[in-house]
Amino acid sequence: MGSSWQIFFVSLLLTHLLTLSVAQETPLYHICSNDIGNFTTNSTYQTNLDRLPPFFTSNSKNNYGFYNVSIGQNSDKVNSIALCRGDVQPNVCLSCINNATVELRNRCPNQKEAVLWYDNCMFRYSNRSIYGEGSGAAIYMWNPYNTTNASAFNDALGTLLDSPKTRAASGDSRPKFATGTSAVLPFKTIYALAQCTPDLSQLQCTSCLDDSITQIPICCNGKRGGRVVGRSCNLRFKIYLGMTTGSHRAETPSPSPSSPMTSMEIPTAILMENQK
Ligand SMILES: *[C@@H]1O[C@H](CO)[C@@H](O)[C@H](O)[C@H]1NC(C)=O
Ligand SMILES: *[C@@H]1O[C@H](CO)[C@@H](O)[C@H](O)[C@H]1NC(C)=O
Ligand SMILES: *[C@@H]1O[C@H](CO)[C@@H](O)[C@H](O)[C@H]1NC(C)=O
Ligand SMILES: *[C@@H]1O[C@H](CO)[C@@H](O)[C@H](O)[C@H]1NC(C)=O
Ligand SMILES: *[C@@H]1O[C@H](CO)[C@@H](O)[C@H](O)[C@H]1NC(C)=O
Ligand SMILES: *[C@@H]1O[C@H](CO)[C@@H](O)[C@H](O)[C@H]1NC(C)=O
Ligand SMILES: *[C@@H]1O[C@H](CO)[C@@H](O)[C@H](O)[C@H]1NC(C)=O
């Protein structure tokens, strides 16, 4: 009896481990820009697009998970930008971007402009120049569970988001990435994350994040967690449902690799494209 239970639990554990190792990241969302235009099969544009992936390697001149690669001339030029979330390890970042290049080619087979988001990275390309272009929110995700007190939560969140926003925007050529934590009664800890692509100016980053913050009441009012994801910036927040300390802690100075935002628990994430 005892040993059959042991076998049962060992096999449960193995199944669990197997599931974990097989588990692959699935893209959060993608957008094929059907209104920009299409390229034809075997065109120079397609050839240039297919030449991109080898440039996303650790040898590339790359700053903090940001890649800015253009290939080709004139109307056949492909401009691409890739960005990993600021707390993602370099090897995971590269794997994510390279998967994104494959996924996006499959999902948008002939569009001249497209974008795809994973939890860990974003990849986009266009025949237009997209470097230094600040564009607003594109998709929302939220935790369907409500906070106990939406108005108190909104007040706390407004204050909390201000600091990561300011610090992310002021990151010069360095990563425009910041996280913050605060404990505001009656809530436990609230985590927040803000990031812009580093090609944005401070003004553009602030404006992109401000735009994202104004989307929160639309997507995520009183929710326990949410994300406003765009081509140029990202915003996330979540409540940690742990023990309350009752203290008003200032935000932590810098993100650690095991930052709680690394695995945002959004139990049954609901996704919506910004129709703006
Ligand atoms: C991008 O491609 C579209 C469709 O072919 C074209 O109308 C547009 O002018 C191109 N843009 C640039 C900057 O080349
Ligand atoms: C581009 O191709 C897609 C199908 O892949 C089609 O839905 C779309 O209308 C096309 N866009 C243009 C501008 O021709
Ligand atoms: C594109 O190129 C490949 C390889 O050269 C060829 O097999 C295929 O027939 C071409 N497709 C078109 C539509 O020209
Ligand atoms: C990014 O690419 C654009 C267009 O090719 C170029 O003008 C710019 O200098 C690049 N910036 C960096 C930091 O590589
Ligand atoms: C990339 O794809 C491979 C193969 O599908 C998968 O094993 C790996 O986990 C993916 N990496 C990321 C970061 O999603
Ligand atoms: C959250 O609150 C909204 C509005 O107050 C309500 O419609 C919704 O059913 C609530 N959701 C859950 C999961 O309790
Ligand atoms: C919600 O929080 C506000 C303070 O922001 C407080 O005045 C109000 O009484 C709280 N409501 C509930 C139901 O706890």
C-alpha cells in the first residue's frame, strides 16, 4: 500500500516535471498591419526579412536586450526593433526574440509591417522607419479578480506608477526599465513595472507611459493585476496577496533577476486589442 502511493506520487512528480520542461512560451498577441501593404513571394523585401534572425545574437552590438536592425536599401529596406523585458536574462532574451522572428513570419506571411509580443520580448518590423517612433498602447491584459476596494486601489496605483514611469523615462541610453513596490493599506504589496524601448526620448517615453496609465481604468479598473502593452512601452501592475506588513515601504532600488514581475500571475488572462 505504502509503496504504491509512493509510485503514485513519484509519477505525479515526473508528469509535473515533464510538463514544465515541455512547456513553451506562447505568444501573447500579434498584429499584422494589413493596411500598410504586402510583399510578394521571393521579393527582395522578403529576402531581407528572412536575413534578420542571425543579427539577433549575443555578438550583435546590443544594449540591454534592445536590438535595432535594418537590412536592405530604399523600398526594400526592412527596419526591425526587438526588446526584451528589462529583467530577462540574455540567453532567454535571445531565444525569445529568435522564436518571435519565426512565429511572426508564420502568423503574418506577407505583411510589410507586423509586431508580436511574448511575455519576455517584443519583435516588430516595417518598411517604414520605426526607430524613435513612439506609439501608444496596443493590447491589454488583466486579472479577472477584483480588488477588495477599487477606489483605494486606484489611488495607491496612481501614486505607485509615477515613480517607475519617471525612472524608466530618465534611463538615457541605458535600459528604460524600472520596477516599484509599495505596501498601501488595505492592500498588501503592489508591484509595478514600466519599460520603454530605449530609442525613445525621455519625453516620448513619459508620454507613452502616460497614455498607458490612462488606459488602466478602461481595461483594468479595480483588477488585481493588469498590463498595457504597446510597440514602444509597457506597463504592468499586480497585487501580491501575501501577509500585510502595514508599513509604507518606498520602492525597491533596482530589479533583481528574480523580480516578482518575472512571472506575473494572471490566472485567466483576458486580452483585448486597443481599438483607439
Ligand atoms: C511601404 O510599403 C507600402 C506598400 O508597398 C508603400 O505604399 C509605402 O510607401 C512603403 N513605405 C516606405 C517608407 O517605403
Ligand atoms: C495583404 O494580404 C492579406 C492576406 O495575407 C490581406 O488580407 C490584405 O488585404 C492584403 N493587404 C493589401 C493592402 O493588399
Ligand atoms: C520562390 O523561390 C523558391 C526557391 O527559389 C521556389 O521554389 C518557388 O517556386 C518560388 N516561388 C514563387 C512564387 O516564385
Ligand atoms: C537604429 O537604426 C536606425 C536606422 O537604421 C539608425 O539610424 C540608428 O542609428 C540606429 N541606432 C542605434 C542605436 O543602433
Ligand atoms: C523557443 O522555442 C523553442 C522551440 O520551440 C522552445 O523550446 C523555447 O522554450 C522557446 N523559447 C522561448 C524563450 O520562448
Ligand atoms: C468585479 O467587479 C465588477 C464590477 O463591480 C463585476 O461586474 C464583476 O463581476 C466582478 N468580478 C469578479 C470576478 O468578482
Ligand atoms: C475604500 O477605501 C476608501 C479609502 O480610499 C475608504 O474611504 C472606504 O471606506 C473603503 N471602502 C471599503 C468598502 O472598505
